[in-house]
Amino acid sequence: MEDQAIDREWKKGSAELLILSLLEAVPRHGYEIGKLIEQRSRGALRFHAASLYPLLYRLEKRGWIQGRWVEKSGQRRRRYYRLTAQGQKMLASQRRGWRTFVEAISRITGAENA
Amino acid sequence: MPDWSEEIRKQLADLRLAPAREAEIVEELAQHAQDRYRELESGGATEAEAHRITLEELSGHELLANGLRAIERTDAPEPIALGAGSKGRFLATLAQDLRYGLRTLRKSPGFTAFAMLALALGIGANTAIFSVVNGVLLRPLAYPDADRLLTIYETTPEYGRTSVAYPSFLDWRRESRSFADMGAGRSDDFNFTGAGEPEHLSGEYVSASLFPTLGVTPFMGRNFLPQEDRQGAACAVMLDYGFWKVRLAADPNILGKALTLNAMSCAVIGVLPRDLRLREKAQVYVPIEQYNSVELRTRESRPGIAVIGRLKPDVTIEAAQAEIASICSVLARQYPKTNAGAGAKLVPMKDDMVGYIRSTLLLLVGAVGFVLIIACANVANLLLARSTARRREFAIRTALGAARGRIVRQLLTESVLLSLGGAAIGLLLARWGTSLVLAAAPDSLPRSAEIGIDPYVLLFTLAVSIVTGILFGLAPAFHGANANPQESLKEGARGAGGGRHRAESLFVAVEIGLAVILLAAAGLMMQSVWRLLQVDPGFNTRNILTTQVALSPTALASPPAIRLAFQQMLGRVAAIAGVQSVAITSQVPLAGSDSEIAFWPGAAPQPPQDRTTSAMFSVVTPHYLSVMQIPLRRGRFFTERDNLASPPVVAIDDVLAKHVFPGQDPIGRQISLMVMGPVRIVGMVGHAKQWGLDSDDTSKIRDQIYFPFEQVPDKFMSAGVTGLTLLLRTGPEPMSLVSAVRAQVAGPTRDQPIYAVRTMEQIISGSLAERRFTMLVLIIFAATALLLAAVGIYGVMSYAVTRRTHELGIRATLGASRREIVGLVVHQGMRLAAIGLAGGLVAAFALTRFMTGLLYGVRPADPATLAAVALLLGAIALLACYIPARRATAIDPMAALRCE
């Protein structure tokens, strides 16, 4: 299955980029982030709480994202994460890095297939 | 709905997060779990299935706790004030620390009180000394642009720096282009009559330019006009604010009224501002041209005139110095007789006022710093002892997730709180201490009126107390934070730990070492003062009363009237019961003033200035020798027959004789005095120290010439009259005769006051005032240091005995005698003391060198002083060890063993 194909190591390498990308436009809470990763990857990528939150806390500690408790009427308060200025920079650089990486891989793998 | 929080908390348990952080994570994850659970349920899962899946995802194969461990434990997790940013978070923690700290300190009032008191002593003493340093050395003088004010000295090859000849001042002021303006002043005494009792006022002759040069605007009225500062102008006077306020009852209509000063009627034209302090004591200011003396007009005398210049904004002091030097060289060519070799020296006014006391004050700053370090070491030891006792508390907090950094911060907050409390008490002590310092300070301490507690002093105290708090708190804080929770909890309340004892021993050794240094400094000062008091001044200092006198205005009318008035006064005073002999002199030895005259051997006309020599010049009446009990070496002293009708004579001292007539008999020889002309030597007397018990031997001018009062020419009589002192040798205690002397001096017209009444012994002790002051302050510091060090070693030994109760109990059971047990404890303590002593002696050896300038007759590393210090401290340390050791012998062996 697809799920097995995308190995844990892949996930680890890309997780930071995924989270930063999702927070680029709007602040989101942890559950929403997990959900969006699953939906947009059509189920190929999935982060459970046990791995998602340590990641979020690490990014927060590095100062790339910042969490803030937000109360909405009639709901329990949730912690929303937004991208910091430093996070923006990291996102841009990781994107460039990822693109280079993907291009390199596809040149190799594409060439073999051709 | 399952309780996710409980589940999550279980998983996080062994991370030992800070409680607030843990709560936050639990809340966020529980929220997530709840969302997930709902989603699974709505997707059709059973409750049990949803529960299982949610739980699995929470722990998963990558355990949540494992993932979090690395992140959450990398540095101190701090409790987070929910919803606050990092600054708010810091403040919130600080507030929490403060509250907790206050609570802890309140719980042990004895400890808190002692620690604060020790710190208050240290901080208070530092604040007091700093306020003196601040007022005297640091604050700019209270004039606008005070850094451009310079004191200008005249220099001669013979004296070096000296006061200025009035004509030189006029020439400098006219010729120089470097100065915006220059002013001159000369202190003098004034006889104030016509307003009740006659009064003696201290005053100052000033040039009209002096106050404008300083930038002083009068409080009332105006400054002197140039035309008021001319020979023959009507006398005008400006008043000191305090004099106007107190003596003249702040008379608002004082301007234009006349005061009678030295029998001159002087119109008041202004009152000076309250904070003006030109010289500390002046009450009235009169234009210098009113100073009616030939001294003012000649270039050969330099009658105590001080000159102040204000540099133009763009001129450097070097440029001004060069310019004035060239003016002086022109004057030297123009007036070779008086000005050959003369020059001028510019000194910033503040340096001139306070420069000489700088090294003394800096010495005290160093000493008081040591006192503070000792206080810190003491409190640090107390905190160490406490932190050992509090190990259990820290262990529990660590177990609950508090990080090391967090505990260190908590403990530092506590110690800073302590030192701030100490500082508050210290400020009170400092206010009191400052007034004590001022009371003990020599009158000569410059700018003493400007000493006080101002914002800079407060800032200093605050800074010192915070730094202090951190300094003495660090070791105990780290010690506390390093507590290993498991061991501490296992051990129960009985704390231990080797690190603590090493630190504590080190602190005690340092305390003792610093106390050695302070004691050595104090001891050296005591020795110096004591040795100075043993110096033979060349006369008998006991039972001499000295007083300044002012003549009645009627007596001042003519020179013969002046002579007659003094003769009658001497007659009346000599008749007082208890007065053995009485004399008048123009200068009192060791009283801090001096007057010199240039002379040359033979009766030749005056050679150029650089070929004359100077001698101290005293005008005296015949009984001067018997009052002072100065020995007559050869010839005779003056009699009543040495008067204007007889040829002029002088007496010289043996120093002059040796210097000018080596190997010859000076009696009968002629010398010539500047202005006075040739005189014959009739007597040779012993040298009396003039400059100071310490510095007389090394002074440039030591020759002495005595001149009979009755032979003073008429033209000098009225000018010389103000500075005369009456000297009495008394049978009874001198001060007991003061009222009789006052009555007899006042005379039939009752208008001749006496003032500045002192015994000779007071004058001598005044001449040692600065050294005494330094000695006194050092003794106070050393005593404080000794006390703190004794308390320190006592505390450590008491604690050691308590800790060794069990061991000592066993020893006692096994047959150790009381002596052996005392020996055991004392040995431990004295080893510490010995280490401290050795270190302190080495440091004292190195540091007391900086005191060389303050010492007399004793070398900085005086072995006797150091040995005495070591003995004293050793004895105190022994006592401080012995008391706890005695307690150790009282241990009941059975009780000691049972308590295990």
C-alpha cells in the first residue's frame, strides 16, 4: 500500500516542511494540522498525536512557530500555532531545499526509467 | 466520554515537567484526543473501538513521552503564566519567586535578622564611604562649567608652589588671553563692632572679578563693581548667606546698610547664594583693594592670595599654562630682584581642593569593600547551612519537575531580597555613619558640606546590594540546586554533603584573611599616630592656652596706640591667678599657618631673589620662650628694652645657625631681612617644629627667625595686628582660665573679643586630624571585620560540632577525655584560622604598601604590627572555636547514640 511505501524516514524528513507550509496562510490548531496533512496527502501521510505534538513543540522551541491559546465562544479553548518571521524564512529555505532534492531524485529515477 | 487528561498525565509523569507546562500540554493533548474520539465515533466506530484507537495514537509506537523528553527537557521548563508572552512570563515567575522568598524569610526570623544586620553593616559602611567619595571626589564643583575653573599658583625656586603676589595677579589678568577672567581672594579676620558685643568674623578679601569668574550670581543685591575694588574707594561688603540669615536675622532691607568691619564702615551691596562655599568659613567678603597693607603692593611678599581663572571655552590647560609661563618670564626679566625664577602653575580647581585627600579616601574605599566581602562570606555561610537543611525541599521540588536553573533562580531571588533588606537598614546606618564620619573628619576635609545621600548614592547602594545578593547567593544556590533528590529524600532531614563544607571553610578562611588585612592597616595607622605623638616638637606642649585677639577700634587708631594696647593687655592677663607667663606671637607652631621672610647674611643691599633664602618669621614678645619652654642655646632672648629706640635685633634657631653660620658663633652677627633691613643676632634658640610633627624634618624651609614685637616698624603695625595670638603658660588646666582671659582681654572698653581659643595640645591633635580620622575609620572597619570573622568561625564550628555529635558521642563512650574532645574540635577550627591568617598576612604584606604615604615611623610591612594582628586574630579565633568545643564535651554519649 501507499502507506507502507512512504516510509517513516520520509515522514520525518518532510514533517517540518509540511507543518510550516500549512501554517503559512492561517494559524491552525494541532488537530487541524494533523487532519489537513492526512486529507491533502489523501491518507498517504498521517501524524498521530504522539509524533505530531513533539514536532510542534520542537518547532515552537526553535522559534519558528508560536502557539497561543484562543478561546471561541461555546468551545473549549484551543492552542493555535502561527508562523513566526523566523519560521517564514525557514519555510522558504526548506522549500528551496526540497525542490532541489525532488528534482535531483527525479532526474536520477526518471533517467533509469526512461 | 473518557478522561483523557488522566491518561496523558500518566504518560508524562516521568518527564518531571514544571507543573504549569505539564498542565498546558495535558490540556492541548486532551483536546486533540477528544476531537479524534468524536471523529472516530461519528465515523461509525464503537465507543470501545474509538477509545482504543485514540489511546494507541496517543502513545503509538513512538511513545509520546519519548518524543517530548528531548524537547521539553533541553532547558529549564518554566511555569508559564497562561496567555502571557515571554516578558510577562518572566515577571510572573519573578513575582512568584518574590512571594515565595518573602514567605521563606519570614519563616526564619532569626536567620533573616542576623543576615540582614550583617549585610546592613557592610552595605551601610560602603554607602557612607561612597557618599563621602561622591560628595568630595566625584561631584563637580557647584559652579557653572566648573571644569574650566583653574587654581593658579605662583611658583618660586625656593618654595615650589606658593600663593600669589598681588601685582603678579594684576599682570596675569591684564596680559593673558587664555582666560575668560581671573579673580583673587585672601582669607582674613575682621573685627565686627557697633552691633552689640564685638565679634570676630572670618572673611575674605576678594577682587571684584572673583565672583563673576566663578559664575556666582548673588542671592540678593549685586556683585562688586570694578570701581569699588580700587584703592581709596568707599568700603563695600557682600555677606555670606548663613551669616545674613542667622546673625542679621535675614534682614530683607540689609542692602545699603553699613557694617563696621575693622573700624571701617562698609555698605552692604549683596548677599551671596546659599550654596556658595568658597572657603568653608567666610562670613563677609570685602574688595581686596581695602586690604590696607604694603604686602599687597610688593612683588616680594606673597600674602596668601589665591587666584582662580576661568579658561576660555576653546583653550586647553596646556596652552594656558604655556601662555602664563611666558608672561612670568617677562616679569622675571622686568623685576629680577623679586621675580627671578618665578613662574606659575595651573591646577584644575577641583583637583586643587580635593587632590590631596584622594589617596586617603581611596584607601577607605578599599577597606570598606573588604568589610562588605566579609559580611557576604558570613551570610553565604549561613545560607549554605540553610540550603543543607533545605535539601529535602529542593529534592521534592526537583522530583516534581523543577529544573536546576529554576531552583538557582529561586535561591538567588531570596538572597537578593535579603541584601535589599540589608541595604534598607544599611541606608539608615549610612545616614548615621555619614554624620559620624563628618563629625570625626578633620575640618580640612574639603567640600564636607556637599556630602550627603543623593540619587547617585541611592543608585550605588541599590547596585551594591543586588550585586552583593547575587555574589553571596551563588554558592549556596548551586549547592541547593545540585541536591540529588533520591539521596536527599532517603537521607531524611539530616543533610550532608562534602561540597558544602569545603565552600564554608573557604569562606571562613577568606573572612579571616580579609580581617587580617584590615587589622594590619588599622594597626599601622595606630602605630603612626602613636609615634607622632612621641615626637618632640621642640617645646613643651602641656598647659599652654592659645587665643586670637582683636583690638578695640580706638586702639587701632595709630601704631603707638596698638603697642600700648598690647602692653596693657599682656599686663592684665599676666595678673590672672594661674597664669605663669604670657606672650604674643604672630604664628603658632603646628597650627597650620606660616609666614616667611627672605633674608641674606651681612648688611649688603638685597641680592636677586634666587640668591636669598627664606626663613619662618615670628614676631613675638619677650616671654615667648618661657611660655613655650623653648631652650635658649646661646646669647639672650628679647627684653622690654628691645624697642624702636634701640638697634633692631633678632633671635635665630639652631637650624638657621647651622645652615648659615656652620661651625661659627652666630651671636653678634648681622643678617638682612627683606623690607626690614639689617638686624643683629642676639640669641640662638632650639628649633620648634612648625610644619607638622611628621613633615617638619623634610620641609624646604626650616630656618627660624624671631623678631621683637616692639621693634615692628609703624608701617607694618596695623596690617600685622589681625593675625596675632596670645599665648599663656598656665599652672592649672588651661581651659579653666578662659573666662578670666576673656574678661581681661576685653579691657576697660569691653570691645576686644577673643576667638579661636585652643590649648596647644588641641592644636597638635588637630595637626594629626587627618591621620587620626583615617585611623579611626580603619579601626571601626577592622573591629567590624573582626566581629564578623569571629561570628563566622563560631558559626562554622558550632555547626561542625552538631554534625559530629554522633561521632563525638562514640569517642566519649570509647573513653576520649574532655580535653581530647575539645582538642579535636579546636584543632579543626584553628586549621581554618591558620590558613586564613597565612593568606591574610601575605595579602597584607602586599597591600599595606599602598599606605606608605600615610604612615610615620613605621614600615608598611612592619613585622611587629603583623605579629600583633596575627596574635589577636588567633586568640579571637581560638575563643570562637573553644565555645562550641566546650559544648561538644557536654554531649551525653548515650543520647548521642540513641538519636541515630
